[in-house]
Amino acid sequence: MEAQVLLNGLLIGGVYGIAALGLGLVWGVMSVVNVSHGDMLIFFAYMTWVMVSLQTLPPFLALALLIPVGFLLGMGLYRFLVRHLIRRSEVELMSLVLFFGVSAIIYGIAAYLWGSDFRSLPIPLPTLQIMGVAVPGTRLAAFLIGGGLVLGLLWFFRKTYWGKAIRAVAQSRDAARALGIDPDQVSAVSFGIALAYAGVAGALIAMISPLSPSLGVAYAGRSFAVVVLGGLGNPLGALVAGIVLGLAESMSTLWITFALSPAVAFVLLFLVLIVRPQGLFKPLRSR
């Protein structure tokens, strides 16, 4: 029983990690607090459901298509909306208010288009049996894809010009500009990457759980907890923190009612803020 619970927590934790990555990236690079992140994840999940259920696309092809779609949407959102906030000293507060409005719009559109009924996406992957423990194929695939993409972003930050430019802008926009880096272009690319990863995370969420527009709030809360726990904008920190959160939620179901397990994310958030405010790993931006 305990082994099955631990495995379930581990697998869902990988999805939590990639789900939080986009939130941490834009927060770390631009000080933009995207409280609509959870609703964006669920909207991408519904886009996956539409492509697979109604357009009969293979689920992993739908996931791959959401990467460029999310990237272009992210760059467009930055160009037309977010860039005007960056120049203001109170960017975190203004972005908080702005994205509350974006969240309401996305939720309203999703509720209008798909209603409040739960919708599921059957994926024909077999369940493996390893030493008496059931390993759902869809959750295993989601964990491997999510973990691989998180580690890929870590390599991107360390080895590529754009990755190093993003880290430089996160540390100091003025210093980066003095080195010949265009912070505006880097921020646009960062927002594009953030929504591309949100697209992947949304597709993975659609593959492993039933969908409802109201799920955005739950995933937003978990994403904030993962970002704070793992270190602001740190990809490896997001993956580790997501796994920690997944294991904590899963193990909590052994001692408390299932309805209270989502509160575990906020309990962890409170503990981290008290004991280690900077998170488990080094943040992308130094405070």
C-alpha cells in the first residue's frame, strides 16, 4: 500500500514540477507574478482534449504542437501586454492585478466552451506491474516527459547563449544591457518559453486526470508552492520541489481525508517561508 502511494506521489510530482516551471521563469526574470498560470495550464489541457478527442490527433503529437503554439502565444502576450509593466517600479503588484483579470477571462472562456462537467482523455498505454506495484503507463510517460524537459531547460540555461542571457537579465537588466544584451527581447523569449512549457504541462495534465475549468485554482496554488520551495526560476529546484509536493500530498492521504490533501501544498509553503525563504535551490535571480 505504502509503495503504491509513494509511486503515485513520485509520478504526479514530476508533472507538478513542469507545471510550475513557467510561473517561476517569468517571476524570476521579469518580476511578473502570473496568477493566471493555473488557468492557462487548464486551457492548454482543454486544447489537448479538443485535438485528441475531436480532431483525432495522437496525444503526443498534440503535445508537440502545443510547444510552438505556447511559445508564440507567450511572445505575443509579452509584446502586447506585459512589456508595458516592466518599466514600472511596482511591476509585481501591477502584474498581480493584471493577471487576476487574465485569469477571470480564461476561466470564463473555458467554462463557456466546455462547461463544468469533467472531461477525460483516454490514453491507450498499458499499466505495468513491478514487484506488485502498479505503474500506470500514462503517468509514467508524463513523468519522463516532464522530467526530461525540465532537465533540458537546465542544460539550456547553462550551455546556450539565450540561456545565459536570460540568467543575466534575471540578475540585472541594466548590467545585461551594458553587455550588449537586449532585455526586452530576452524577456519576450522567456515568456515564450514559459508558455511553451505551460502547454506541455497542460497536455500532461489532460493525459493523467479529468478536466474541469475549476482545476486552475488548485494548480495555481501548487505551482506557487513549488516555485517557492524549489527556488525562484530554478528548473532543477522546480522538479525536486514538485516531487516533494507530490510525495507529501500522496502520503498525506494515508493519515488525513483525501479532501484535505491539497492543503499540503500551502502547509509546505508556510514551512519553507519560515525555515528557508530562498527555497531548496539557488534562485534564478538574487535578492
